[in-house]
Amino acid sequence: MLENKQTILAVDDSFVNINILNEILKDEYNVVTAGNGKEALEILGDIYPLPKLILLDFIMPVMTGREMYNLMKTNDKLKRIPVIFITAKNDSECELLEAGAVDFINKPFKPEIVKLRVKNQISLKNYSDSLEVLVAEKSAEVTQTLNNSLLGLAGVIEDRDLESSEHIKRTQLYVKAIIDFLIGSDSIYAQQLLDLQPDIIIKASSLHDVGKLAIPDKILLKPGILTLEEFEIMKTHTTRGKKIINRFDDISLSIYLKHCEDICYYHHERWDGKGYPCQISGTAIPLTARILSVADVYDAITSKRVYKDAISHEQAMEIIAQGRGTQFDPIITDVMMLISSQIETIAKTYR
């Protein structure tokens, strides 16, 4: 096995496809190959360390990719290896994602697409592995390292989502401005926020989209409006974010992780109960998520994306105001109106 190169297992019954994948990836990775699912499982039983990623053809003789993946999910070690399915034109992409694939690569292969998707998933796997090592220990130094790693993970989310490198900074500053006003004005939320530790809420807000790590590139990076099926998959970043946070430690033992979980899971809920994933309403939505929701929507609509132009601060504030009592908590919406100039300054300074 080649030194200093991470291993990828490529599984395809086509000798030509295997050779093409090897040529594309061999300079950066150690590529191990198999001709079907049965052979691949035998390799996984012998190889150490395990591959960082598996490229898996969906339709193969002896054992299909779907059958192999289902068997992997019953093994505690193998189920943690991310899988990118290799697909043909007539394969159902939604079926592949529902099966648990982190992404898919279409045939015929485009070298740059293959390299990009493999690089993304290897990077995310490396972050995940390092975090698992950190949370196995309990020292204050390791806790700080974990915090720094979580912030690094947030940076990976930004890079992968092709958003501005200042998105996290802006969102945190909006959240801070809202919290400061709610406490400083002695609002009905003041004591609750003090009990929840504002500094930790602000830090946790950076992980609100951590679940996007589990959304395939083809959807996350799509330069256009998502289809209904694609949007349903995109919505799962809330539930997947909760699962990611729950891997770190016992949520009940850490207010920081509890805030991360609440913000990840509930920040797309609506005050009127028409949000997702739980369709809960009003104060049943954690206060941390209700604050993040307003800040996140403001930043999203005032930022340019590949599929839309940015709108002005004034237009954004009108949209926020229109959502008072339907999409957003009325009290938090009122605060956004009261600190509008401060919000605009943050948006311009960190754009």
C-alpha cells in the first residue's frame, strides 16, 4: 500500500471503469479495486486501515452495490465509511440518496467532478474521524480543541456550500445583536437568555448548517432552483445535523452541544407551525432556534447565490416584517426592526 496516501475502494464490474477511476485518482490516493460487492466485502475484512471512502457501482453481478451497502450498515465499523454511488443515466438519484449515499458520480466519468466529490468527502471524513478521537477524552484542553474543531467544521460547511467566508461571522453578529437587545431592554426573554448563557448561544450558532455535510454536492451546489424531490433531500440537513451533533457527546452534559442540537434541528421551524422537520409552533420552538431563524433568513436573502441575486437591506427588512407572527417570533421580529441600522452595518462591514 502506498505511504502517505489515504485509501479509496472502487467497486465496479467494468474493468474499463475501474481503470479510468484509478487513472483519475491514483496521484492523490491509494486506490484499491473490486469487481463486485462480494469481493469488496472480502477486501474490507482484510484491509487495514479501512478505506476513507468507497466508490460503489449500483448495478453489478454476484452482489449489487445496494446489497453490499445494506450489509455494510449492519457492521459498526463499515457503516461509518462514506459511500459515493456510481450511477448510470437511468438510475434513480433519489433512490440512491435514500439508500444512504453521501453523493453520486455519473457515468461517463468527468475527471474534475470525480476529483472534487472525492476530495470533499475525504475532507469531511477526516474531520469526523478527528472529532471522534477528541470526544473520547475529557480534559479541559481537549474540550477547547473540540470547540476549535467544531468551528473548523463550520468553515468546511461554508467552503462546500460556496457561501461567503463571512457568512458565519455575520450570522453570529446578528444573533449577538438580537440577544443583547432582548437582555438590555429587559424583555420577557431576558432572564431565559441569561440562563441559557448568551456567549454559548452565539458560539453554537455557527453550527446551524452542519447537516449540510450530509447533502450531496449535486444538490448543495446546484446552480438553479431545486426540484421538489431535491428540496426534500435538502430539508434533511436539519435531522442530519442533529445526528452529527449527537455523535460528539451526551447532549445532556453540555449546554454548548444542547444549543448546537436545538439550533441545527429547529432553525427551519416556523412560529405558525408550518416549518420543518417537526411542524412545531410558537414557544415550543427553542428560543435559540427562533433567534437564529430570523438572522439566517436575513443573511440568506441579502446574499448573492449562484441561483439568485441579493436584495437590499430595506427589502429584506420588509420581508422579515411580513413574517411577523407567521414565520417568525413576533418579539424577535420587533427587535430586528428596532436594531435595523445595526443589522445593516454588520451586513455591510462583513460582506
